[in-house]
Amino acid sequence: MQSVISTPENIATLCYHCGENCPDTSIALGEKYFCCQGCKTVFELLKEADLCNYYALEDHPGNSIRFNNIRATRFEYLDDESITRQLVEFTYGEISNVTLFLPQVHCTSCIWLLENLYKLHPGVMRSDVNFLKKEITISFKSSEIKLSGIAGLLAKVGYEPEILLKSPKKKDHSAIRSLYLKIGVAGFAFGNIMLLSLPEYFAGENILDVKFSTFFRILNLLLASPVLFYSASGYFTSAWYSLRQRALNLDVPVAMGISALFFQSAFDIISGGGSGYMDSFTGLVFFLLIGKLFQIKTFATLSFDRDYQSYFPLSVAVLKDGEEHTIPVSALETGNIIIIRNRELVPADCILLSRIAHVDYSFVTGESAPVEITSGSTIHAGGRIIGAPAEMHVIKEVSHSYLARLWNNDIFKKEKTSALLKANDVFGKYFTFFVILIASASAFFWMPDSAMAVKTFTAVLIIACPCALTLAAPFALGSALTAFGKAGFYGKNTGIVADLAEIDTIVFDKTGTLTSADEGVVELIGSGFLKEETAMLAAAFKNSTHPLSRKISATFKSEKAFAIDTFHEEPSSGFICVVQERIIAVGSYEWVLKTAPGSSFKKVETDGSAVYVAIDGEYRGCFVVRNSLRPGLEDVFKSLRSRCELYMLSGDNSSDRKQMSKLFKDDSRLNFYQSPENKLNFIKNLREQGKKVAMIGDGLNDAGALRQSNIGIAIAENSGSFSPACDAILNAEKIARLPDYIAYARFGVKVVIGMFIFTIFYNALGMTLAVRGLLSPLITAIMMPASSLIIIFGSMGLMKLKAKFLKL
């Protein structure tokens, strides 16, 4: 069989683009040869776009392209409106977003090329690759390139998308089908080789005639060959890509062990020196693939839980029979009429019924400049209403997985510094090299006994499994994330569990975080309002997402509903709006003086939070809100004080200082009159001191501070408003469970460390027995996935027991 390894004789016949053998040297550019016109064209395309660094990252990184198989009209069906609607996730004007599955993605060069697609076509604005899911999300200008053009462009560079117009739950990609076939081939060969080897197992060679014995051995070799070249091919491919990147992954020693066992057995059979270890070889591959399938299925289950069972604690206002009702987003149905107010998220694709709306699509595009939508146009899920409320008709079901992906957009990700996640990279990097060194030393020790040398060499390579962090971290921390979600704490990804475990400082916002928006006393000081003005104020306050506005809004009983014409809200200051051609300014003393220059009034001295109101430039009164602490906070702070430093940042006045002092026990930790910029700088200073900071706020005035912290937690209370800068969302009713969440996160990290220690002892014991020749390759093939099972079930089991103990 022809070797795939380049030699001086055949190196010129390898395709410069994809690495396949060239049938001849007729297709060339200078000293670069190509297997087909397609690969040459792709090279020319990349060269013209100055993207030849693609070849610097790896040798022959591309996929083979046969342009005669890619017809220009092949993807035209994608431009059908009904199909485009199914595939495209977001469209506004000429900007569209689509996510496609690319099964060919396999290395860093793929990612580099795919994320530089904008250099290949001016219509492509941005492309992001999810390597684990083999997906690419592309933002493009539909006026310059259609969806069919996107698919064609991907196909031309070797990454033809797999178009699936069906439910994600029914996806069954070719990769998993191929794994099933590989297991079937390995299992068939393993069973038959065991059967043909029975005479030699029980009675040695004397029971069979030499001719029959030779025939059975050759038959075993023939049965084992497809196992090597087909069933085990994934390990060789992965190892080859790893070596080309000058790195060593776990598949390198596995590929070495498989090769040594097969070729030693083949040599014994062909030379007549013995029956070899074809039964052990096929059994080894069979059990390795079974373990691989189990891991894939378990990871898929974990991913399924995160994508479809976790949800945002959002509510939405629905109009039924002319009355407004608040329901969970998960209960929203196609055909519902909903009202989305200032800074609230649009949870599903809708048709705008209001005359006009301004939408911030930063969740989708990263650009926060609001766009104007007119009546009858589509507003896509993930947009945030800015200004006046918008009435809309739901035309598509809510997809929590889509919302989760937008929330976890790379645009809003912070650089994570978790020591646990860093250790994962370091451990994996050096473990494989160490294993190969031990296996080689073992083989050298047992020479000239070649049979024992091969046995120990293979056993050491196979039994070694650095699965402590590669498996324990995702399963333990993933289980924690699932338990958190059920308990009202919703995290973006498993990284926030490790971050939460490391925090030593917690900074709280006050209004809406430590105080409740549903409780407290509201008192009006001033001349009061006419009935019509009260209805106007009710509409104005209802459109603000600030906790004080929601609390004041709850006191209005007006039945008459007024439409808001314009609305502008300034964080930590107030808002100004136009209702029935009347200008209403609401907010702090300084804000109302500035926005209503014709008014003149004195600042109210109060022991609560003061919200001033001016109508048409005339001061009309002040709402004094006496805040009520959330229940159970005294016990929460008593527990937290023993674990972390606690601070408070508030944009309000210091009227609540006495009340807050009872919680924090230290007035120096209380900071009032803080602007959003002050909050951000405060967090920044703490981090510069080496503190691991968690910021907990309402997400409206605290967006900068949330993003600056190690972990930003936004409080959600009967609102569809939260910040993309946050790492987690905490149901306001569950803030009393904060010490339990921290304890559970720290337990999760201890579980990962415990599994790491277990793996060290497991591998040390296994390799010791393997070096001494006490373990056969078949036994190690069973022990390797067995260690994975112990890690997976141990991690998940311990986390579930702890969750049950904490009643999460």
C-alpha cells in the first residue's frame, strides 16, 4: 500500500492546497502542484486576497475541491423566500445573519480562513466559527451577495455547508453515522477473530494442522485490516493534524499504540513467527470507539440541556381582550400581541404594529446605534427597544438556544483568567509527551523480547488518559450550571462557575438589587396632578425599567391608557418623554432642573429616594420612595462577610445609609451618588489590587461595572431588560441563595481537583502495571474508557448530591 508520508521521490506530487496525491504535474503554478483545477483556483483566490498565511499555519490545510462537481446553480434554491426565512436568523435592510454547519472544519487553518471570508467577498461583513459545533455565523450584505452566494463561496474554498431544513432535535450528521459504522466494523472483526482464535486459546497450535493454522491467521489479518484503515482512521487523522501543528494531543499515543500492535501482529503472521494479537487489536479499537461514542452522547446531552432546557428569567407583556397580562417568555406563542418597552428585549421574531420603533441590535451585531423600524416591518429576536414602547405581533416561536447564543456572543465576552481552566491547557500539553516517553522507555527495557516490548509499549500508550480536566471540568461545572438554572441563577457558560468559586470581593448595587421594586412606601410631595396628567404619568413610568419607576408605576390605578410619542432615558439621572403633546421630565433633582429649565424648586429633604416630576417645564411634585430590603438579606450578609469583602455602589442619595450600615457593618464600604463611570472605575481599581470581583446590579445603570468585573451578575425582576455585558442573570427572588451558589461553585471546583488527583493515581497505577507487562492491550482498552466513566459519573453524581443537599 502506498504510504501517505512524503518522501523525496513523491513530495512534488502532493497537492499544495489539500495534500492529496496529484495524478500528474500538469496543474501547477511555479513549483506548486495541485491535484485538480479546483485546488489551483482556490489557491489563486487566496493569493489574490492576500490570504496565503492560510498555508503558513499548516502544510496542506485545505480540502480537496473538484470544481466540476460544483455547479453555479447548485445553491439557487436557497434564494427561495420560504427557505431563506427558515435559514436566516436576522435581517434588517441589507444586513443578514445566517448560521451554517460545516462538517469539514478540522484545524486552526480552517478557522483562520473562514474568519477571513470578508477578504474574499466584499458582501461578507463578519464571520465567526464555533469549532466544537463546526458552525459558522456569517453577517453579510444581501444587496451584494445572496444566501446562495454565501453557500457557493464556502464550497469554493472547500467548506461546503450541510443545509438542514429540519428541527435541530432531529439532526443526525454524517460524523455520528460514520462512528456507528466504524464500531460495527470493529465489532464484527473482533467477534470473528475471537471465534477463529478459539483453538489456539485452549489447546495451542497442536490442535490444528499447520495449513489450517496459517489460513486462520491470514484470515484474522484480513479481518483486522479494515479496522486499522477504516475504524481507527479517526485517531490517525487527529494525530496527524496535531503533529502538523507541532502539538501532541491524546490521539497521538493512541495512534502509536494501535499501529505498534497491528504491525507487530502482521509481522508475526506473515513471517510465521506466531498468531499475533489481532484479537487484542480489534478489541482495543472496538472498546475505544464505544468509549468515544459514550462521551459524544453524554456531551450532546449536556449541550441539549444548555440549549433547550435553560431559559432566561424574562417576562413579557401580552395584550388579551384589550387588557395587559404579564407571562413568562417560555409561554409566548405565535399570534400573541405583545408590548415591549424601553430597553426590553424582543424575545421572538415579530411584525411591528406601532407606527414606529427604534431597535438596538447590539445583541446581534455588536453595534448599539438604534435603527428605525416602521409599521408592518419585521423586528427580529434579540433586538432591544429604545425609547417609546412598541406593540407587535409574534410570528415565530421563541428559541431559547438562539437567545442564549446571542447572549454569549463573542462581542461581549471577557477574557477569563480562571486558574482551573488554565491548568487544563498546561496539563494536556505535557501529559501526552510524558506518556510517550514512558512507553518508549518501557519498550526499550523489555528488548530484545519484542513481544513483551510491543505489549508494554501499547498498554502504556492506551491506558494513559488525562481525562481529569478534559472530562471532569465540563461535566462537573456543566452539572453546576444546570442546577443553578433550576434554582433561578442563569449563567452564560461553565466558565462562570469557576469564576464564581474564585471571587473574594462582592460589589452590590442598591436600588432594585438589595431593595425590592415590589415593596416599600411611595409618598407624593407637591401640588398633585390632574386626572388626565395622572394617566400620562402612569404611561411614562410604566415605560421605564428603573426599579424606582416600576415601584411608582405600581401605585397608579388609572384605567385610561395613553400612547407615548417619544421617550429618552439617561442612566442614573432620569427620563424625558412626550405624551399627548405634553413634555414630562422625571428623575433626580439635577436632571429635572436641567430638562425643565423653566421650573424652580427646592430639593426635598427625605429619608428615602426622591424622584422629581416636571410637566411642560413646570415642577409639579416629588415622589419619595422609602425602600424595603429584600427578605433574608441579613442572614445572607452574615454568611458572605466571612467569605468575601463587601461593598455597595449606589447612584441614589445617602438617605438609606443607616439601613445599609446594618448589612455591611462598615460605613466605609458604602458609596452613594455614584455615576455609571464612577462604578466602572471603582471595580477597575479593585481588580488592579488583585481582587476577584463579582458585581451584582440591575444591568441598566451598571453595564460598565458588570463588564469590568470578573463576573457580572444582573438582577432580573419582572422585566425583559438585562445587559449583554453580564455573565449571569439572577432571579431577584433568589438573591438570598447567593451564599449557596458560591458554596456550590466552590464544591464544583473541588470535585474537578479531586478527579484530577484520582486520575493521577489511576494513571500511575495503570502505567506501573503496564510497564511490568501485567496488562494486555485489550485490558487497557477497557480500563481507558472505564476511567472516563468514573470521571463522568463521579463528577455528575457528586454535583447532584451536593445540589440535593443545598436544595438547589
